[in-house]
Amino acid sequence: MRAQRASSWCAVLAAAMLLPALRPCAAQEPLVVLDAERLRPGPLSVWHSGGRLEGPFAVEGETPAVELVDGRKAVVFSGKQFLRSAAPAPPEISGGRAFSVAAWVQPARVTGRQVIASWGARRDDRIEFGCGRGRGNALTAGRTSAGFARTPPAGQWHHLAFTYRDGHLCIYIDGEPDSVHKLKLTPETGFPLVVAAVRDAGDARFAGGFRGALAALRIWDRELCHREIRNDMGLFGAFGPQPADGAVCDERRIALRWHDGLDRTARCRVFFGTDRSAVEAMNARALLAELPASHDHRGEVAAGTLTPGLTYAWRVEQLAADGSRLDAGKVWTFRVSEGPASAPLPRTNVAGVPVDTRRLSWKPGRYARSQTVYFGTDREAVNAGSAVLAAGLPPSQTDIALPAPLEHGRTYYWRVAQDNGELPPAAGQLWTFRTEDMPVPGHLTFFVVSDTHYGLDWRVEPAVQQLIDDMNFLPGTALPPGAGGGIVRTPRGVIHLGDITNDGKADQWQAFVRDFGLKGEARLAYPVYELFGNHDGGAAGAVRKGIIERNRARASLTAVSSNGLHYAWEWEGIRFINVNISPGPTTRPYDPQHSSDFLRDQLARLRDRNQPVILLQHFGFDKRESLRWWPEEWRKALSRTIAGFNVAAIFHGHDHETDIYAWNGIDVFDAPHVRDADVPERPVRHGYFVVQIADGRMAVAERRLDRQWGMACLRTFNWTKGTEK
């Protein structure tokens, strides 16, 4: 299904732009200033602009109101009115020239197309700053668009800023950089600026009406720097600390770095130490240094050699030339790492570790003088230091033999503690792993996920990584009653049913490869078998090319199509057939590249017609979404192709509604998918199916991102007599 990209709300910043004649003024003064603080509460008929460009913005459509919204006076728009400047946008903000726009906005919701401001007449010569759903949620200019990396949520005040110069658009949210876009903006002048909508010249209709509150809008005919953007939103303290606030530093020798928050800062006093209260009070004993501001307003001072394991606080006080305080500065903290052991093997929080594993390995910490390894199945004993495997190991030792063979289906704990000599010791992180379950012929477990949409929004990757972490350590967990109870056993692999990416771009595909790997070597601890979907690009795209390349490295496959895309394999005598987007011949734009031919070939190669088959595809049979994406004649052809064969189940994605249903008497499983990643005021939802086949039954249970169970079912699985297991 069409997953829309980061719906950014409020690009409010919009472009304000306006008006008439330039008057002499300071170079730093904005061209346009719309400030709701100057307005009287109640209905608004005109909003006068200050700054170097003066003039009225008249209301058209319904009358907006000036109200107090969460402590700010603002103009509240319902999407049915807009403001139009009396004078045209000036040439200073057109034709590729530098400009900056800043605004305070609170969108009511993120939905549809909502324009905060625009200028230019025709679509190809106009800039729109807005909020809503879609890829150009921050800016649209003809065929060019830019989106927020992190979409600001609705129902909250946000300061948005856009700066443009020499083909680079920088977006800031609440005083912090959000994203940089390389694009060319050449808006046309001679037409009015429109606030809260977009309108073509000579057309009385308007579109994209903004719903929310606008407290201020300012425009400059130059590029603002980061400090100036922060100043516009009322922030004047030093910023950009290095080490970052809350960071853990590996090095002991630290230089403190920052940016001055005001261009009139003459001197800075840096307070620093392990006594946070002294730093907060700016006590003289916490004064590390006083130094003049540099010409570029970047500060740096050496903090010296610090002690591992301690937390340090610091702040930067800014002083004027006369010595008076300009800003006291925020208190930042960082911690110096004790240099613990790292890089454990087996990896921590993974299941399926082979029982023939004979050694533990790790990377010793940088300060180690000796090491002690704790190991066992008793978590508390390992934590407490009573389960000693070996003590007094030299600092260079990186592995150790296990005392006995590992047992099937057991959870083990271990850690490496370090004596760091004169420095504080490092207790070491508690690591854990679970071994593979005892193999049972005819028993099969696998996981199924779909529609990860890498690239949809910045929140997608953390959500998918969280999902992977849950998969990695799920074995041993109790299944829900609806799936027949018992525990989740070690999966043979993970099947991904397509729409891996949101736009089929190479960087999105590489993010998938980074997280899912191929054979359990990446964040995901199990082999993965992926399909392509409608969001994954065409035949010449990065995703399909990547699948072809990966199929060459999948040694477990029983067959690969002649074009290298479609493939099949067997688990416990069940033939899994991947036809990718759908069974079909060829078409545009969602070309299955003759997957139906591959399906027929694979069915013809079964041991007999009773051998169980599980069909994997992206498009499904649900009436909500899937049917309109692939032709009815293809579905009829599929029905004829599989008639008489033991197709035990079909798994698909695309629909974005987890479901379990039947098609032509076949059990169909519509796999979990990403949801609400582009709706910032809602939590991201995702999940996967846990599938277990044993003793003539197939259990399918939805495992959600919140680590709760969702829908579940228990079906009869037709292990026809004579089928190998």
C-alpha cells in the first residue's frame, strides 16, 4: 500500500514573503515581520507586516480569529481562509537568491495538504512551505520537494526555520538542524505572498488550507546562521556542546567545545567538575577558565585528564564587553567510560546459538590490568560475582573455553570484569544468550514480517531495529493460548514480504541490508528471505539488483529463476516459493518479471502433488487494498495453476492491516507492517508473525512492537502421508 513519507507538519515557516517598498534599515532586520503579539484578540480582517517590507495581508475566505493558544497569541486557521499580501513578493527573495524564513506554528493535525505560506504564481514557479502528508511535507517548488527528517508532532508549538543559499536548503526545528537538501529554488516574483494556503494567479480558488495556529512569520533576504535562528526563537545560551550532553566518552583527555549563543559575547567563563551543584551555582572552585570570545564565536578549552567512571558537569557563561552577564548557560553533563570489555561472542540478547559453541570471546577494555570471567545459567550468581569461570586472566586475553558442552534451549549469562590498576574497576556488562532448541523432525518455526518502508520517516529505522531485537531473543517465550500455547522455538529464518523500502532508493536498501543481513551476521541473528514490493522500485532499481546478488550467496535455495529474482527453498519438506510482488507475467509499473512461469516450474518439480507448498508474495487478496493492485485475470490464472496442489498457506503484505482470512479455501496470512511512522503524534506500530508447524497443526501469532501478542490462530496443516519431513 502507499505508505506516505514523513508527513511533516508545519512547514510553517513558510514563506512569508512579501511586500512593498524597501525602506532604509539595519542590515540584520527582516524583510517581513508578521507578529500576532501586535494583534487584538478576536476576528482578523488584515495583518500588517513590519520589517523592511511593509504592507497589509488581507483575509480572504472565512474570517480567522486571534486567540491565546497554549500561552501564545496566534492567528487560528481552520483551512477555509488565507491571507494575501497587497504588494508582490520582492525580487530579493526570488530567482535563486538567498533567503531565510522562520515561523512559530502549532498545526492542529497532520493530514492532507496544508500550506503555511507560498509565493510565485504558477506551480512550476512557486514555493510552498507547508505541513501534512506527502514527500514534500516541508517544501514544494514545482517538481522539487523537501521533507522534514523528523516530523514535528501536531498539537505543540514549534519554531521552524528554512535557510537557502547556493542550491542548499537547510531546515531547522526548534532551534536544532533537521536536514539539508540540495536543490535549486527560483521562485517567480511579481505576485502576492499567500499565507495559510496556495493560490494560482488570476484564480479565485485556493487550496491546501492550513489548519492550526500561526504566531509569527519572518523572512530575510539572506541566509541566517544557526545562532541567529536560535536567537529568533528566544534562545541565547551557548550551544552545540562537545562532548554532547549525556554522552559517554571513551577518551580521558577531553577538550570542551561549544558555540557562543550571541554575536555580542565578548568573554566566556567555563565552569566544570564532578560537583554538579558547584557548577550550577557557578562557584569559584568550579571555574575552569575565562577566555575571550573567538572571531567565529566557537569556544574551546582543555578539561585535562579525567577519571574513568565519573560524571562531569559543565556550563558556559557569556559576558558582554563591560563584564556583565549575557547568559548563564545550560548545565551539560558527560561521563567518562571505565573502558569495559566489549564485542561479546556469542552476541548478547540473541537466541539460536549452536550448542557446539566451545568458546566465549570478547574485546578487552583499554585500561585492563587483569580480567575475571563469570559464566552460568544463574543470572544472579553471575551478577553477584559468585559464578567464576576464570580469574586473573592477562589483559591481552580475548577468549576462553567453556567448561562443558552447552545444553539445548538454555539461557546463559556471562560478563568480563576488569581490574584497571590505579583507575576504577570495570564490572562489565551482563551478557546473555540462548542456545538453539533440540531439533525435532517435522517441527518448524519461522518469522514473517512485511512493509518495513525504510526511508519513510526517521522513526522507521529505530522501530524496525527494535523489532529485530525482539525477534532475536523471542525463542523460549510462551506462545499465546490462541496459538495453542507452548513456547516459541528457534526459527529457521525470517521472511520479509516486500516493501522493504519506501522509494526503492539505494540508501534505503543498504539500511535494510545493514539491519537484516543475509545469514544472521547483522543485527538480525537469523537468515532472511526477502521479496520485493511495489515500493521497492522497478527492474533496474537497487532492490531488485540487490536481491539478485544476494540469491547467489544463498546456499540453501533449491531453485532460482532464470532472471535471478524468484526463488524457492525447503524447510522440513515444505516447499516455500517466492514469487515476489505477485504471480504474473510482465507489466508496468509493478512488473512481476514472469514470476508465474517460475511458480509453474516449481510446482512441476515437486516430489508429488501432496507435498506442502507455502506461497509468498507481496500483493494479497484482501478487498481493502490489494485487489486493485494486480489484475483479476492474474488471480484466476493463479487459481488454475495451483489447483490440485497442496498449497497449505499464502503469506502476503501490502495491505497494512494485519489479517488472517481465506481465499479459495486456502489460509491466507496478511503479515504485520509499519504503521503511523509518518504521523508524529502517534507511536509507530509494527510487528511480525511467529509461525510454528508441528503435529499436523500450524500456529500463527502476531507479535507486536510493544512486545505484546496480537491476533493468533491454530490451523490444521496437511502433512499428507508420504511427504518427507
